Amino acid sequence: MTHEAQLHDLDPRTPVIVGVGQASERITDAEYQGLGEADLAARALDAALTDTGVAHTDVARAVDTVVAVRSFEVSSPLSSSPLGRPDNMPRAVAGRIGVTPRRAVTEVVGGQSPQKLVDEFAQAIADGNADAVLIFGSEVMSTVRHALKSLPAEARPDFSETVPGDHEDRGFGLKGLTSVQEARHGLLEPITQYALLENARRHDRGLSRADYARSMAELFAPMSAIAAAKPHAASPEARSVEEIATASDSNRALAEPYTRLLVARDQVNQAAGVVVMSVAKATELGIDPAHWVFVHGHSDLRERPLMERVDLSTSPASIAAMNVALDMADLTLDDIAFLDFYSCFPIAVFNICDAFGLRADDPRGLTVTGGLPYFGGPGNNYSMHAIAEVVDRVRSRPGTFGLVAANGGLMSKYSVGIYATTPTPWQAGDDDLIQRELDSRPSVDERRNADGAATIESFTVLPADKNGRRKSIVVGRLGDGARFVANGAEGDDELLELLTGSDDPIGSPIYVRSFARGNRVTVSDERMSELFPVGPHGFRAEYENVVVRRDGRVLEVTINRPAARNALDPAANAELDEIFDAYFADPDLWVAILAGAGDKAFSAGN
């Protein structure tokens, strides 16, 4: 069947990508302007409109939906926008390029967003709920940092903007990415979380620290060479294996086992966007069918939360998403000419390589951009750049296929898309069925308050702070298989020696004890008693946050923080811990009554 015949047989609602665009600026560029997110995004979408090959105004009038990938500045309750930002980013950008959309959306957090949004709004087009959609993302973290460090307050730009119009803000979408328990033990940043996964994989592969460091560098060095040739790369410099693997002043050690050149580079000014529309709309606008790119396969799947995963060294959901997309396209990975695997940290790429037998030196390359540490990791939007690159490549070689694998969280949300100029009907897929099967698999129980003998399952150690202290984070298993997260005690040189020595600490016996401030681990029960001696139980004459009254065999404990609705802060929790230890140790006390002072609340919780 000829290409023209294939096009003729298509459902006019079939979604196609008809335009892609990228924009960037480095603070070292002679033409650097210090653009805000909205202006840089408009520049990328302007390029995408130009890429359609027809008049901007015609495409702009056709667009009914504009979708923004969530910026890092609004990706968590702790984030901030020190230079301000538009309160309605999709409409702010749309207005700059002459688009007045019926619908404006900002997506949830995650690096899966670009591919997931292409899948979602391609389906919306197929269902008749949209005709032409702009999807974009933009990050200017480098400009923001530069302004805060180099400019006086009065000279800094103000990117604040009030933009009228409806705005479907989907919120953070952080559920399952971290927990209070993980955060209180230092597992709040991706680098410490991924370090645990990376060390688990190193142990699973039976590699020494030095050998694993080299394997990570061998995986990423070819990516840096690709980035060196990319005009939008934040760090366009080819790096050697030795340079990446070796800690130095310019490649400082981060959370074990990482150095700076092994992790995503977030200090970037980069934006990218795509134009997706129905075949009917593309035909109406006169866009050349040779310019159309079709989605042949796609999948969007989710992994269990970190502490529930049976094996920390792999992610079954991301592997499943790859298989689902390939099966939908009726292809194998050998049929794909262009590959881009999300490379925030090595394990995100290793996970796919392990499952599909890919080598670090695969002649196709494992990225089309240069990867997140070298091309740059523009917040949640990296894979939009990968999609733009893949679209350009499959157009340049009609009939070939390109694959983009986008990762969010801790390999928590994985979205895969397969692209080609070869016409194909849109397929909705059945991710819900696959997701239910993944969710039905066994999980691991977590013990929040862990006590007793245990073994190390994984770990990371952070560099020394300004006071010379090093923080360690350990994930362990108790004798009954329950998992816990803990920290080493400050100044525990014996544990640090175990975790940083030449031998592999994973599988080593340890001892854990729970405290109000969290779980702590040592190399033995004896060491725990030495660092945290248990004194005789008893009640103090008074407490800062609690009132205690003893009446025969009854103990009355009143949380005495009425101004805070008796909310429990760490100090109050520690006092309650001490009081109830004394209560359980006293055989003459039979009943304990817990109350809250005042008449407003028993306790507002932690």
C-alpha cells in the first residue's frame, strides 16, 4: 500500500504531531537576554508553529487547547518563585503567540509529563474533545539563580503576571513519590532516593564500588559526546570515562555513589513544545502530510512507592511500559532507529538496559539529546526536547522509528512513545489492565518504628557538611522481612567505616532502635547501648509540653499546647515517648489517660 493510500484510509480524528520547537539561552551567551519562563516558552512554541510549514496565524487560530508541563518553581509545597511568575502559565504563553485556547491546563509533577501529555491529548483528539493542542514546558533556573546571586534586588527582573481566563491546574500529584517517614530520615531529594536504588543495583550485580563507578561513567560518557554537538545543550562538552568516574574539584562527590557529572543538571534555561492535531485539522490547514509524525505505540504506567517495592534495584512498571508500547507498535527494540531513555541518574537507564539487553555502547546511542547531566535536565520537561529531536530524526529518515522513554519520580511514573512518519491508526491501549496486574503483585511491609537486629538492604552517605559531619541513610530489613529507613547516629565512626569502606556493606548485620526523632542504626546492639544508653525509667517533676498527674494506678497525661491546638512537634513527641516508656516500665500503673489541654482540640496531630 502506498503512503498516499495509507493516509486516505486514516480516520480523520487520528492525532498527528505537525510541529516541534526548542529554545534555550546560556548566561555565558553573548546574546543572553535573561528571559522568563513564559517568554522562553513562547520562543519554543513560535519555533514549533514555524515547523508546521504554514502560516502562524492559521495554526494559532486552530488551537483549542494549551497544556503546560509543571515548572520546578511550582512542583512542591516547598518551592518558590523568587522572581515571580504568571499565575496562569498556559494562557500567558498562549497570549504571546496569538493563541486564545478554549482550555488551558497545567500538568502534575514528573518527568513523565511530556510523553504522558502527548498520549493523553492525542486520545482527546481521537475522541473528538480537541482538534489542535499545544504542549510545552519551560525552565529558567539558571537565570533565576544568576539574578539572585549577581544582581541587586532593585535590578532583578519581575516575571509576575496576572492572566485572566480559566485554568485547569492539576496540582502537585506527589502522592506515592515520598512520605513523611522518608522525609524525616533525609529521603526528600531525588539524589538520596536514587542513590539507594543505585547501590541496591550495584550489590545485585556483584560489583565493587570502583567497578560500578566506572560502569556508570561508561554508560554516560557517550551521552556527553552527543550533547557536545547540540545547540541547546547546557553543557556541550564531551567527557571521558575517567573524568566522569573520578571525584575532583570540578566533579565533586555527592550522595554515594554519585559525582556531579552523573546526575541531572537542573541549572538550565530551556524550553520545548509540540503541536498535535487531528488529520482533519492538519489537512484543512494545508500542512504537508510528509511532515506528519504518528504515535505507533505508547504506555503510561506507575510503580509502587519506594518502601513497598520488593526489589530496590529495578522497576517492573517501566519495563512493562516499554513492552506495552513496543507490542502496540508491533515492533521489537531492534526495530527502533532512535532511542532516548530518561537519564536523570544511571539506574534509570540501566533498568531498561538490563531488561532489554542493551549495551552502553549501542551504536544507535541511548539518547538523542545528550542526556540530562549534559544536555540538561529542565525540570519536568526534559523529554519534550527528546520528542522534538526524535520527530526531527524520523522525518529525516521516513519509515524509521524513534522511541522516547520518560521517567517521573523514582522510576515511579513511566511513559513511553514510539514515533514514525509511517501512517498508522491511533490505538487507545489498555494501560489500566496492565496497571491492575502490576498493583496486584506482592509488596513489602514497612515498619515505621523499627527495633531490633536487622540487615542493610541499601544505603547512601552524604558528603561532610561545613562542620565535618557526614549523614548516612540506611534502608534495612528486620528479621521478619519488614523494611525500615533509618539514619546513623551523629559521630558514629563505626557505622561510617562500614558504609564507606572497601567491602560491600549491603547484607551486613546492624541494630536499629526507634526514637521520637526517627530510627537510628548502629553496627551492633552493644554499640547502640554505648551511643544511646537507656537510663532508669521515671517521671520528671515537670515537662515543657505535657502535664503528668499520677492517681494511684492511673496516669493522666495532658498535652499542654492549647495555643497550637495541642499539635505535636518533635519536642512534644519526644516527651510523650519518654513518659510512656516510664509508664510501661512501672508495674504499679495499670491505666493511662491521654487528653489535650483547653477546649478547642484534643490534638491537631503532628
